[in-house]
Amino acid sequence: MRTQVGIVGAGPAGLLLSHLLHLEGIESVVIETRGRQYIEERVRAGVLEQGTVDLLNQTGLGERMRREGLVHRGIALRFGGRNHRLDFVELTGGKVITVYGQHEVVKDLIATRLASGGQIVFEAEQVNVSDLDQARPIIRYGDSAGTHCELHCDFIAGCDGGHGICRPAIPAGVLTTYQRDYPFAWLGILAESRPLSEELIYTHHARGFALFSMRAPTITRLYLQCAVDEDIANWDDARIWEELHARLDDGDAEPRLAEGPILRKGITAMRSLVVEPMRYGRLFLAGDAAHIVPATGAKGLNLAVADVRVLARAFTEYYASRLNDQLDLYSDTCLRRVWKVQRFSWWMTSLLHRFADQSAYDQRIQLAELEYLTSSRAAAQSLAENYVGLPIG
């Protein structure tokens, strides 16, 4: 079987790339190792930048998002027992963020691709890629019927995440990896409870970081900083709520946290990773296959969207004129934005979390930074501009 672009991974990066290529008349096939139900039901956070929202709207994917997404006009920083709100609309000239789950974006993309005749192979087995430096690279896989398949492509897009098969298929010595593992993790819960606020609240506290976010009028998503090797079995519901109250209800800040049944809980490691370059031969890495950011800045999904927007533009130029200019610039173009987003995510993480080796001096510096951030328009504007999203390409 032949196609112009073979895409490994049916996450938001791979599906959006397939959709963008379809709009330009470029054929693609998406290969996914998991089932449709699994990827549509895997709940993951979704804070969408203004540019991500604009792109989904412009390409016909925004109808349900506009109806069900939660538009946030700012965030609050909570420290010293008080809330300090940052107004993104005022600071950025009207830009906002939208809370709309990543799995909801995936549902919309799958429905749109299938409705337009797009090819998505679910539950593919023994997927591998080869001939990456040749004119026709190959994706090999087994389908649900047990048939061995070969997909011959002009190009392959590796959109299969940090544990996928595309990045390891690149020969040793080609990639340079930059990585930082943080000495803490996040314990996250999804709870049926009255929201504390309509906007995200980032909390700096002596006991550690905490984050409140709203998923629906009666559903909240909350996070606690915890030990990097924490066992979720040690956190029953009562302990979780006790710790959330200690961090979020400290001081005079209002309103106070409301409890409710915990629907889901889990622990997420915090790390940063970038590989350079994001291309080898005719394989192009995008999204988590190329870079990972800690969740503090809410950038993972948005970085993936930025990558495939650049890649779709490069493929469009190639098929329209057979020029390789934008394909050759793909890695450098994406990495300029990737490193700026890495910087922002590192800064937010360093500002708000407690570190085991942190001295009293370090703690006072964090508080001084927070005070400056919430009293200086220039500092607040810098955070707001990064949070609502930097330009793409």
C-alpha cells in the first residue's frame, strides 16, 4: 500500500496533522497501536492556547469546543494566604485560554477524519519503521485480522509520544537529548464537587504546590505536589482532601474548597525532555516524540499542535512546488518555539514548587518573585503572553 504521508500515532498531533493535510489534498494514513475506545476515553488535561483554539475553529473542528469548552480570561496565583488574579484579556489585548479535554479534541478529530474518508488503522500490532533515509520509507504492522501490512510513504511523521517506536528507530548518535527530571511528582484527582473558582488557581505553599482547575460546572481537577516515588495506595480520599484544604484554604483567600466524591486519581512524574534534531531523513518527529514539558505551564498539547502546523505547511509547500525549503527548516523552526516553551514551563515549575534542598533564602526568593509578578504589569504581561501562547513558526 502507498501513501504520501504515513503517520504513526493517533493522538492529537497525528490526527490533526492528517486533518490539515486532507484540507490541502494530501493523502495520509494514521497507524495506531491502541483501540479507538481507549484513546477516546483516556482522560487527559486540555488547556488550549488562543492559537490552538483559533486553528481548530479555522479548520472546522471547533463546533463542540465552542459549545462545551470553558473559556478562562485569566488565572490566579495564591500565596501568602491571598489570591492574586492575572487578567489575560487585559494583559494580552484580548487573548484567552480554553479548557477542553485532550480526549475531547481526539474525539472531534477522529469523527472528522472518518467522516471525510480518512484512513486510521486502530489496534495495529508489531509496528516498526524502516528505510528512513531512503526515498520511500516503510511502516510495517499487523492489522486486526492478523494480516502483515507494509505502507510505503513519501514521508513518515512520528507522532507516537515519548514511549513510541519512531524516536528509537533513529540510529544511535544522530539525536542529542536534553533532559531534566524533577525531584517531585503531581498527585491528581478528578472530583465531583463544587468548583472553587471558574479559573485555574496556582498555589505556592510551605507544604508544597497545589493546583485547582475546573472541568465542568460540577467537576473539578486538583493536583498536589508529592514525592517522586509516592505510592498512590498511601493516599486515601480523606488524606487527599485534608492536604488540599491545608494548601488551598490557607489564610484569607476565598472561596474555600468544597469536597465531593473522587472519581479518579493518579500520580504523574514531572520531567522535561528535548531531542535535536526533530528530523532524520524522511522521518519527522512531532509532539511528545520530540519533547516533553512538565505540566505546570499546560503546554504539552499546544506544543504538539504548533509542531504539526509547521509540518503541514512544509508538506503543503513540497507537494505544491517540490521545494524542500520548509521541510529542511522544520526542526529549527519548531525548536525555537520548543525551547521558549521549555523555559516558561521550567520557570513556572521552579517558582511554585518546594525543592528538598531548598534553603530559607531560596524560599524567600520565590516569594519575592511572586510579589514582583503580581505587582508589576511588565512581569504579569510576560507570564500572560507565554500562557496564552507564543507565535507559531
